[in-house]
Amino acid sequence: MASTTFSGPVTATSGFVGDIKVPTYTVASAPSAATAGAGTLVFVSNGAAGSAILAFSDGTNWKRSDTGGTIASS
């Protein structure tokens, strides 16, 4: 399957087919949430007290997708 990079908004009129993958980090290796920018989504392999979690940048911190708390490895 081909890989395509987009810039700007993407509109799907018939839905997406395939996998959506987000970058994977640990709490220690995650980039600055401010640099990533508000709305950026990442997978943090140990961000929910050692368990895996999706997290999003609020422009300042990486927030857990389940509770809205800041990611932490313990």
C-alpha cells in the first residue's frame, strides 16, 4: 500500500480505508506538547501510570484521552 503525506485539512467524502497510525512515544521520549501544537495526537506506551494510552496536546501538556489528566509513567 502506498504512503501519502498531506498538509492542511483532509476531507473524506467516502470515508477512509485502512489503518490510522499515530506516533508512539514513552513519557520520557515524548516531544514537547507546546512544540507539537494543540490537537496533536500521540500513543504513549506508558502514559497511564505505566499502561498504554492515547494522548493529545493541549498546547502546553500531553493529556490522557481517558481522564484529561497529564500523562505520567507512574
